[in-house]
Amino acid sequence: MDEASRYAFETFNVLWWSIIGVVAFALGSYLFDKLDPIDYKVQIEQGNIAAAIKFSAVLLGLAGIIVTAIR
């Protein structure tokens, strides 16, 4: 495999896994939003700091799981 085709393959590989990660993150956050009875967007807009902390912790945990699974 020459250098140009290897570079193209690695670029495609990175883009492919990036798209999978973004879709998995969006799907996970959507599922959390639908399964949890609290409307976090409204709560955060009203200034509820606890809701913002909980939602951000869930998103960080979800991101950690996705990064671990992709590696």
C-alpha cells in the first residue's frame, strides 16, 4: 500500500468513526431525554443549576462510554 492510499484510508476511517460517534451521542442524549420525565431544556432555561449539572454529567458519561467503545 503506497503512502497516498494509506493516508486516504486512514482519513476515511477517522471520518467514519467520527460520524458513528456523533450519531451514537445524539441517539443516546435523545433517548435519555425521552426516558427521563424531567424536561431538562425548560429547567435549564428557568435557571435550575441542579438540572444543568445532572444533564451535563449524563452527557459526559455517555461520551465516555462512546469513546471507550470506539477505541
